[in-house]
Amino acid sequence: MERCDVALNIFAKPYQTALSILSLLANCREQIQTIWLQFEPAGSRFDTTSPYAIAYYLRDELKVPCVIFQPEIWFDCDVAEYKRLHEDAYRLGLRFEYAMEHSPSRLLFLMHNDVFIQRNLLAAMIQEMGDAFAIGPLGQCWNCPASSTSLMAQALQRPPCRPESYATSQMPYKELSSLYALADSTKHYKRSYSDGLAECFQDQPWPLPECRINEWACLLDLTKTRPLTLPEGAALPVGAYAQCGSHTLDIGVAWFRAMHAHGLHAKHFATEGWLTHWVGTGHKSRLRYTQAEEHAKGLLQRFFPHYLTWLAQASPKM
């Protein structure tokens, strides 16, 4: 079976990061070539151990090929300035970007540093990918009115969109506008794009505003996507936010739309039962952050105790 490279973007979460990587290796080692670790040039004030520890462990203890990169710029959740994306130092600050541009592998697996892998999803994704440019959990359907049975029936007399059949939910701009206008009146969805639909979606109303391949666990074909994406092509990189009216298109949405504009297609892969992804453990809340870190530490103690033993011995040297 073909192997792939792995790319993680790391903002703090040292215990969650270690759990993500070690659980991936425990289940998918035979499919992995090189791990690319991109560390944000900023961290969390709540950390009690070095976020770089896992990189030393991979190199010194496990002898796993890995590349470590830390950009000069931290985007946080800011929209990228398109004109500056031709500047290498600026563009490489985008999440996953160093691996996206430098990996020699045909396939690159993107993952968050807050997941717990339980089965060999890499082997399954590689086997099922076919000619898709990306495979993984598709869509932010929890934010999208097209996923609502009642809204779709009321606005368009159509069944709701589902990740596995997203290609059948194409609609003209007029229908998309009507759907979002109805959704706005319910005030249920977080991002309405009501003042930006004309700007962002009039010429290309599909894929829908919340369609993307979710970057917490997805496999990309770089031979298909790299020539179309900056700096080689014109598409925004996968790690870039994009402006749409008063709202922001999430990471990967603009890139996903651009790949479809070139005639490529993606494939949905449901990751339930393959991994656990802790949602909402950002760095702004001490309680939620430290709880997630302690939970990850507990799982490390259960499944990967050697790492914590090594960490206790190595910490004073870092």
C-alpha cells in the first residue's frame, strides 16, 4: 500500500499533541513516511511543559523521520492578505503550509493536535481515496442551513444536503440566497454571509459556504492540488481564512471551492469510530484548556506511559 506524509500545525496543547501523534503512530505506523511539525510562533500561558518535547521524543527515542518548522508570522484567526501570499515568509505562516509546499510525498495527511486515533484510518483512507483530491470528514454541516430538513423543504422543496452526497446539493445563486435569507430569520446559524453572498458566491454558488474537507483528519493528493494552489497556482492555500462580507470563510473553504472550480472532487470519510476529536478546547479558557490537557495526560499514562517517563527525565534539559 502507498504511504503518506503527515502534517500537524501546533499551537500549544503539549499533552494533546503528544497523544495525537503517538496514537497515530500506534495505529498507522506502516503508512507513515515523514511527520511534519509546524509550531506556531506563539503559545499558551497555561502550559506546564514544553510543546516541543514530542519532537525530541520522535527524533531521539522513536527514530521517526520528522521535520520541524516554526514560521516567523502567527496568523491566529486573521484573514490572509492575498497580495502578500507571494512572500515566502508571510505565506509559510499559514497552517500546514510548510509541509504542503515541501513534502515529496504524493499524499499528505493533515491532522489536528487534539485528536486520539483508535484505528488505522490512514490505511482505510488511502484505500478508499480513488481519484479524489481529498478524503476525510466533509463539511461544517452544523453551521449550514442546507443540512436542515425543514429549511430546505420550506425554502427549496428539496431534501437536506449530507456530506456523502454534497455533490447533489448544487444550486443556483438565487436559491442559495433564498435559503440563507430564510435561515437568517431563524437566527440559528452562526455565519449567515447575508451581506457577502453576492461578492463571494454569485459567480460560483457551489460548493456551499460551509463545504470543506475538515482538517482535523484528511488526506490530500498534492499532485492534484499543489499546481493549482499558491505559490504555484492562484488558489488560496488550505490553511488560509478568507473574507466574505462581514464574515470569514473558515480554513479550507476557499481552497476547497477553488479545487472544485478546476473540476476536481472530494470524498467523504466519516471518522466516527476511528478517532476522537476534542472540540472547543482553545487557549482562551484556562479551565477548559487545562481539563483537556489533564484528560490527554491521563490517556498518555494509560496507553503511552513510556513517553511520560521520558518526559519527566528530559524536561529539565529542555
